Amino acid sequence: MASTEGLVPITRSLLASYYDKYQFPPLSDDVSRLSAEISSLSGDLLKDSHPTQGEKLLIDEAERQPPHKIDENLWKNREQIEEILFLLETSNWPTWLQQQQLTGELAQLVYLLSRLKEKFESTFKLLEHFQSRNSEFVFNTVMTYMPQDFRGTLIRQQRERSERNKQAEIEALVNSGGSIRDRYALLWKQQMERRRQLAQLGSATGVYKTLVKYLVGVPQVLLDFTRQINDDQGPMEEQRYRYGPPLYTLTTMVFNIRLFILLLWGCFDAQKVQANQTSVLEAAVDVYTSEFERFIRFIGEVFANSPFFITAESAGASEVRKNDDFKEINIPAGKTYEVSLSADSINSYIAWDFSLVQGRMNMDIGFSIEYTDACGQKTLILPYGRYESDQGNFCTCMAGNYRLIWDNSYSAFFKKVLRYKVDCIPPVVEPISIANQVEE
């Protein structure tokens, strides 16, 4: 477990000063130019035909402002790339093109389509890898600061179950004949679920309510981070402000490319493809894929190096927030102090975290744990030892009463000031379904 002592979550203003070192070089002027040109070509195709319902939906979406969130834009780009790859599959070419002898201009067109498909496949793989790596990076960073015991294990298990459920949901949709559009709507819904669960971890609600309520030793700074990171005016808003505009431009461009190919396929049998149409399409795809890949590599470096926590001094804070859940008790010389915890079921966790408030001399105190069954028979769970501080837990194999005993009986003169927190954590039960509980 990495230490968070003296740290606070990164603030938007501090993140802004960090991002000053990462200026994204402007997009090529060709992006706006070619996006406008290919949009104009789509307009020409629409003059001679009536758009289908699917084409109308895409026209409407292409004319909208791109989403505000960076990750939503990345998912939109990924969806459009996959839709374009679908159109570029040989089996989805216009019927007339599939049936012709591939000679002369047609052979050149087929070669061009193959090359464009390879370009988009390469870009798709890069984006897919970036999204997967970034998701793992954020989760693993959070887990780095989580105590490396049952708490971290339970949260990892919960995440693994959740991801398996999400994958099963995707597979069920695909097997039922869901479209690419349907699949990406579900993928984005699941992304919002991951964000909601991260916020739940920080605020001790939802699926993590039982676990976080009883956590011992989880840094409050970590819980604050997971709760605040995706707020509308939180740290991620600075990323949107800095790096959103070029991504929005690329999102618009990929919509325009897909719309043009879709319209071109629709009228392919009725009119010959013009040389200027293929030249603009080729140039637009070349520019889009190269600039989008440049953006992904850049933002990947920014994300990988972004600080999640900073010192309180750097943030201008005078004091890191204290955990108020600890209790403090004076144990006189020659006395003991004990706390009883009742475990209602097996597989509960008994957890403790304590330390002595030290003066000029370092002192220790005896500590042990006993179990008492319904008949009053006692069993030693944790043998007696002497500690200045300790943190630990164990999983119960028996329901009943557990006594945590601090022993100062061996001291003839010195009282001990004990600061402690103890809990009996009931088993964390997997919720039946959280798939429909999506919110921003």
C-alpha cells in the first residue's frame, strides 16, 4: 500500500499548471478543409436521392455538436470507425461493384478501398488498446493506495464480477442481432456505470456501501479522489478544456467520412464514382487517421503522467483532513481495556487499527483477541503480543462474540493513550443487478 500521508486529491487549478507543460500541437489545417469538402460531396449526393431512415439519423448526428466529455468522444470515434470498417467489408460493397470484373479504374478503386480499410483497422486497434490500458491504469492507481489485504481483494473481486457481467451483456446483445450502434450505446452505458461505481467507492454508497462503511485504514484522500475526479467542474474538466476542441473536430470529421461512404454506396449502382470523390475520400481518410492517432498517442502520454495526488502544501491546504472515526481512550497503569464485537454470520471480517499516542518515551501495549461461543467457552484467536501500533483483520469461521483486549496490566506507572478503530464487517453480498443503475 503506497502512502498518502500529506497528500490531497489533485485540483483543477493545479492540474492546469501541470498541463501547461503538455501543449497539443494544433491539428493540420487539412482536417477542417477536407472535412468541409467531404461534407460538401455528401450534400451533392443528397441532391439526387432521398435519404433512407438510417441515412437521416446519421445526417442528424453528423450535424450535431460533438459530446463534451473526452471519453464519450473517443467512444464515438471508435463506433464510427467500426461502422466504416463494416461498410468497407467486401460483402457490404454495392452489389454492382461486387459483380464486376476488376480491371482498369475499378481495380484502382478496389485497391483504394482495401488501403482505406487497413488504415482504419490500424487506428481502431490503437484506440482500443488506449482505452483498455487507460481503464486499467486508473483502477490500478486507486488500488495502489488501497490497503493490500481483504479490502483490496474484495474490491478487485467486485470489479472482476462486474466486468464479466458487462461482457456477457454485450455478447447477449450481439447474439440477438444487435447493431453496431446498439452495441456502442450499451458500451457507453457501461462506461457510465464504471464511473458511477468509482464515485460510489469514494462516497460509500451503492455496491460499496457495506464494504466502505466498515473500512479500516483506507486513506480518506483516496475516497475523496474517487468521489470528485469526474465531477462536471472537477479535475477532468481541465482535460476537456485543454484537449477537447481538437478531438471534437476529429469527431465531426469521422462522422462526415462515414456519411459520405454510406451515401456513395447508396447511389453507386445509379452513377459512376467520380475521380474527385475518391481523391477527396482518400485524402480525408489519410489525414483523419494520422491526426487521430497523433492525438491518441499524445493524450495517452498526458494521462499516464497526470498526477492524481499532490501535497497539501502545493494545494495551499494547511492540514490534511483527519479521519474522525477513531476513538481515543486512556488505559490506566495496571488495567486492561476491551471491546466486544458480535459476528452474526461466518465469513464476516474482524478488523482493527490502533496506535498509542506517544510522548517523550515510546511505549507499547499488550493486545490479543478471544472468541466466546454460546456456551461461554473461550478460544484464543490472536495470541498476546505487545505493540506500539497494529492494523489487521481476519475472516470469521464461527459466529459469536469476539473480544479485542488491550493489556496495560504489566505497567506499574504509565497510563497509555490508545487511539483505535475496530469493526465487524458483514459478508459483502454481490448485488443481483446493477446494470440499469446508470447516471452521469
